[in-house]
Amino acid sequence: MNAFRLAGDMTHLLSVVVLLLKIHTIKSCAGISLKTQELYALVFAARYLDLFIHFISLYNTVMKLVFLASSFSIVWYMRRHKIVRRTYDKDHDTFRHHFLVLPCLALALLINERFTFREVMWAFSIYLEAVAILPQLVLLQRTRNIDNLTGQYVFFLGAYRVLYILNWIYRYFTEPHFVHWISWVAGIVQTLLYADFFYYYIMSWKNNVKLELPA
Amino acid sequence: ECLIAPKDEL
């Protein structure tokens, strides 16, 4: 494993830790989109179908279990926990996330590496992950006071995507057979969605003012 | 032949 991939996985993990910290210790999910969290739970469930079939490494298995458990527990907290769910900004989290699922499934049926159940689900999870951040970005735009943990959560998620692209470039030159066009194209689209957020995040950090996205 | 790499990423 190269340094970019490891750093990418670590920032991904860090984003989950930041979010769980906010939910578990501060008992708040203000500014967090339940729609995005539900999509991530679906993304991991669809992608990690091979969890008990193909063993890659202990690292791989443990990380998959961590992402599955954390994504489902975040959804549980936001829906069922009696204190946390009251902080959920339902009125502003109105993105119709169901409309993202069907086109992604259709695209996965059309464009996949092999027409088998697991490969179609893998492609579906890649496409869905690329757009899963949209409800969160829309909610951020509508939130007047974005708290630091929410900003950091989205920043780490975006950093993870950037590092994965660097990882693919590295692997492309060092591993002759490393070709996954589907994840590359979807990954670049996903990273571009963060560009606007990154711009405002870095500006607010540089000027030492509170993060606020223009409506 | 173009081999597809194993899906070892998360």
C-alpha cells in the first residue's frame, strides 16, 4: 500500500471519528444531513458484499467493518437516539436522495466491469458514493452557523477523495495492471463536487472567520 | 490481455 492510499484511508477514518465525536459526546447532529448518511450506509452495504468471500488483508477487513458499523450507527443515532435526533435539521435537509439511487443503479447495470450481481453492486456503490455528498453540501449551504466539527467532517471527507486520486496516479505508474476506469471517473466527479466547499473552507481558515457558504 | 486489478480499495 502506498502513502497516498494510507493517508486517504486515514482522513476517511478521521472524518468518521469527527462525526461520531460530535454525535456521541456533544449529542448533536446539527448541520449533518441524514440523507447523505443513509446513502453512505447503502454505499458500504453494496460495496462490501465480498467481505466474507474474498479475503484481501486484515487491514482491509477491519476497515470495511469499521465503515459499515460506523455508517449504520450514525443513521441509527440520527433517527432513533432520543437526544441526538432532536438536533437534526430536518426542515433544511430536503434533498430528494431517493432520486439519486435509481439512476445510479441503472448506470451500474449499463456500465460495469462484468455483468454479475456483485460487480453491478460494486459499480452501483461507486456511482452512488460520487453523489452521496450532495444532500450534505446543500444542507451546509442552508446552514447559517456551520460549526467547526461539521466543517472539519466535510473537509476530511474531501481530503480523502483528493488523496485517493493521488493514489490512483501513483498506482497507474507503479502497477502495470492497475486499471479501474469506473472508480477513477466517478472519483474525479466526486472530488470536483467538493471544489466549491474547499474554496470557502480554506478562505475562512485563512481569514480566520466562521465558515459560511453563499446561498 | 488487460487484466483487471483486484478490488483491494475501500
